Amino acid sequence: MAITRTLGGALAALALGMTTVVTPQAPARAERTTSQVRPLTWAECGDGMECAKLTVPIDWKRPGGRKTLVDLARLRASDPARRLGSLVVNTGGGATIQSVRSMPAVVSELTTWFDVVLIDPRGMGDRGSSSLVECATPPPDLTGLILRPGKGGWRAHARANAAYDASCREAAGAAYAGLTSWQVAHDLEALRRALGEQRLRYLGNSYGTVYGQAYLELFPATVGRMVLDGVADHTRTSLERWLLDNALTEERQLGRFRDWCAAGCALGERDAIGVFDELLVRARRAPLPAGGGMVGGMVGEREFLVAVREGLAPPRWPALAVALREAADGDATGLARLLPRPFDGPGYTSGAMLCHDFMPRVPGYRDFLAVESRLRAAAPRIGWIQGRYQLARCLGMGKGPSYPPHPLRVEGVPPVLISIGDTDDNTPNLAAEHMAAQLPGARVVRHGDGHAAYLMQGASGLGVTCLRRHVHDYLTAGALPPPGARCPGDLVARIPRG
């Protein structure tokens, strides 16, 4: 679940603050925790939005305890006469409000029918918001365990993550204890009540689907129409099996890139996987030379694998094809340019929440090597490095709070619409299918695009696409696509091949 690849570079991860308002004690049961909901006060905040703050308990199991604030923004329905109510949206992986400010087209069409209400989960916030907390120490680069594979690199990465986590705990204070999707699902219920809606209409993308899964379990009686796109599967109890889903999806993504390239790309007549295999053998023998003033000037085996992994997101396929061609001809500069650059900004608590939800426990070095050997057997070209990439998020993080993965336990909810992309290796499509199979009555629409397809099709100005039509028909009229529905890759079709 490479949740870092979100809506391009526009989704910066932001953070939250807290207040210390005290209210009377209330029962902690999920169905009663939202009994005390404060009215929302909306005020204009630029970009055609109105903003408000939702006051919620830091811990919904202690609703009378200290409070924290959640940032909201609203885009009113363009035609009040056609308004169908409120639709709550979380774009996942970072600050929802900021991402929509940067790319309003991702949700603007929805204002044809709805007041679109954006919610930033705990750990995120609008720009300049008093609810935003910055961690003094950023997290280490997720490629660290790949590029420094030995036990020393393992320990160094753990220390770096521990420093990041400690700085987030200090910055968030008591509010740190509320950084789980279990708490965010309760925030969604509080928002539903504050909006005066009988049922929650919700569109969750990427990490926003984790909040949706939690809401389905905790508040089934108030589920309305829910769209989950780019599903991050929170149902695998086995960390190894979850890593395997990531590994197999990435291995297949290399094949999808090869198929795309076969119809015409910078590699010409050369088979993309054949070129990959040849370069990997060469990089194992000796680092590939990279000119162009690149620091280090060489691309070794592990740098090669990281660069290709970065290039397997569909929008980067043309750059990957050029880089592979140039490397085959003796210059790996293009591959070096695909390597992620060091992050020099502040850290935010979004990474901490992911660890609390998905990896409250990380295996030790020796245990992981055994897991990695099995990942290598299943996904021997490139998928196996996903094990190190994913564990790099949470190795060394402190304990608690936690909301660990578990099988989905949902009954009595209306049909949920789930969108799964063939070329989504960010939130692996194999994992999405695993989650969808556990949701009674869910209707799946598969498509040929990658991560955040619904949002990115809107941002790309594609107009009425197959996927967007299915989503809108469902949200506005409850009309589900037929079983086995499939849409083309409208974004993939526009990727330049030159």
C-alpha cells in the first residue's frame, strides 16, 4: 500500500492540534459516542469554500475527556434546486482540503448535486490552520531499507523512525492518542450528525477507504451511499500476506508496463521486461554509469530496482521507457533521476496513523529475512522489494495507539460501490479485491486506470467517462453498475508514447 503516491505532488501530508475543552462524561459505546455534537460554524475561507472546525474527543472511548479539532471545508451545491444533500469526501494520503484547493476539478462536478463537505482526518489540516501540527523530525526515506539492506541499515532506519515518532508525539501532545482510523470513523459519524443527515454519503479515496471500512463496521445503521476508490485493504491479519499482495501487484505492474510499451514507446521494438532483465544482470555485476552531473554517478542493483519501482506508476511510464532505453545504451542518468529525492520539510502525523492502523508490530531483522525470501520466490524481479518499502514506514515506531487489521465484520448495510484499477500499484488491486469480497452486497467496477482514478479523471478534464458515470449514477440515484462492470483506462489511453 504505497500511500505516498497520491494525486501527484499536490497532496502534502499535514497535521492536527487540539483543545482542552471539558464536557460531561458519556457512555463509550460506538452507537452513543456522538450524542453530544456541537453545531458547525461555517465561514468563507477562499477558493469558493466555507470552512469550519468539528470539535471531537481525542478518544471516543472517553467522550467526556479532552477534545481536538478536525478541519472541514464545504463547497455548496451549484444549483440549490437540484441539491440532494451533503456528500462527505476524503481524498486520502494527506490533507484533503489542501489537495482540493490545488485541484478543485477533482470534486467540482459533484457540486452539481451535493454540498461537498471535505474532512481532513486527524493528523492533517488546512493550510495555516490552528489544527495543524508539524513534527520537528521528518520520517526517513522509504527506500532506506532497500538501499541499505544489512543489519546496520536496519538499525539506523529504526532509529530515524523512532526520532520522527518521538517528535510527532511531542508536537501532537495528548491528541497523539487519537491517531487511528477507529477514531476517524467516529469523527465521520459526528460530522453526519452535525450536518443533519439521516445517513452518511461518503466518497473515500486511498487512505480514505480505511476510514470508510471502519465506519461500515461501527455505524452500519447510518451508512448511506458509499464509494471506495483505490482501496487500502485493512482486513489482512497476516502482515506477510499483506506484503505479498503488494509484491505480487508490483510484479504484475511490470508486466502491464511491458504490455503498454509493446504498443509503442521509447524502447521501440525491444521488450521492456527483456531490457529490465538485461540491465538488472549488468547492475549486479557492476553499477551502471550515470552522467549528467548526478551525485554519485552510478546506479547499482538496488538503485536500479528503486528507480524502476518509482517509474511504474502509469503517469511515469514514458520517463521509465526513455530511462531504460538510455541505460541499455550505456547511460543510466534517466534512471538516477527517477530515484526519490530527500525530503527536507517537516514531518506530519499521517505516517504515524498508518503504522497504528496497519503495522502496530513489525518483525525483527532475522524474521523479516525469512519473509523476504518467500517474497523473492513469489515476485522475483521487482515485487519483492515492496516488503522492505512497506516495513520502512513503521520499523522503529513507538507502541500505541493501535487499530490493527482484522477481517471485515459488516451486516445490514446498503450496497457499496468499489472502484478497482488494473494499474493501481499504490493501493494494490489484489488487496482491494480481497477487501471487496468480504463486503456483502458490494458492487465492484474495474477499470484500466491506476490510483485515484475517479479524482484524477476529473482533474484531467476528461468529461463524462465510464467510471465517473457509474459513480455519479450511484451517488445520485442509487443505480449500481451491472455485475462484472468494466471501464477502460481513460487516463492510461492519454499517456504519451513518444
